[in-house]
Amino acid sequence: MLQAIKQDLKAIFDRDPSATSTLEVVLTYAGFHALLAYRISHWLKSVGVPFVPRAISQLARWLTGIEIHPSAKIGTGFFIDHGMGVVIGETAEVGDYVTLFQGVTLGGTGKERGKRHPTLGNHVVVGAGAKILGGIKIGDNVKIGANSVVLKNVPSNSTVIGVPARIIKSQGERLPDATMDQVDLPDPISDRFIALEQELIELRKKMENFDSGLPQ
């Protein structure tokens, strides 16, 4: 557990340029506080301690605005940026070096039993407000745009956006570890509208040329 906490601290300094000192992170970062509470509650849950793990998670939720169920499985190097409103469900599984921004939900759909929360691979980045719902699998090196709603499996090395989320980029090479430009994500619908507009302009020109060639 101590090694995991050290990796969590390192992840903050690797991915947050505003982190200036260990003391600052330990005392002021709500995401780190919530994760520390989770590490303790998860360990207690794993050794069979009743009630206390859930009580710790609820206390952490009240103090930080972040809810992580003690039974969730979270790898090393996990980073919650800002964090308010993040919810991680009971059967969620999170790989190594994953980054979540504020308002992210790893939740269920309300229809499933057993494994009802998502599984995230390694080096996944989830943008602010995104919802990943159900017992689906998100592959390694996936980027999920802000406010997306993901309801289906996503293959590794992909970028998804939208409601419901759709794949807009998929490539064989590995994406950068924990960065995502949430401003310049491509918009395939807008691109298609622009292409259609250009086609209409070209068709209009052809019609005008055709009309001008007709005998008066």
C-alpha cells in the first residue's frame, strides 16, 4: 500500500504543473486525500473488516466531494485532477497511470448485476464530466473527451467523444502517457457539414454554367 501511495504522489508531480511541493500536495490536494482514504479502506476491506471501509469512503466523500467505493480496484500512478464530483463504483477496475478530471463517473446503468461498472486499461485519460457506464472495457492509452458518455467497449489507442461516445481516432502507435488536448479534439460531424457545403457550392457552379450554356 505504501508503494502505491508513493506512485500516486509521483503521478501528481508528473502530470500537474501547479504541484510545487510534497507538503502542498499532501495538505491541499483533495484528489490525493480521496485516494489515500481509498487505499486504506480498500486494504481494510480486503482483510475482511466490516463497516469501517465504507464509513471511511463516505467520510472522504463528505470531505473531498470524491466517492470511491472500497471494493473498486485501482492500479498505481492514479491521478484525480481537481476531482469534485468524481464517482467510482463498487466493481470498477482502473489500470496503472490513469488520469481522471473533475465530474467523471465510472458507474453502472442500473440494469446489471455482478460486474456492473467499467474496466479501464493503463494510461487512460478521461476528460471533465465524462460518464463511463456499465460493465464495459476501455483499452490501454484511450483518451475520452470532456462530457462524453461511453456505453460501449473502446479499443486500445483510441480517442472517443460525444453523446453517446464515438471513436474519432484509432491508431496502432501508443498515445502520450497522460496528456490530452481537450480544446482541439477533432469534430467529424462538423467536418462532414463543411464537406457537404463545399459539394453544394460546386454543384451550384456547375448548374450555373449549364444554365448559361442553354440557348435563350
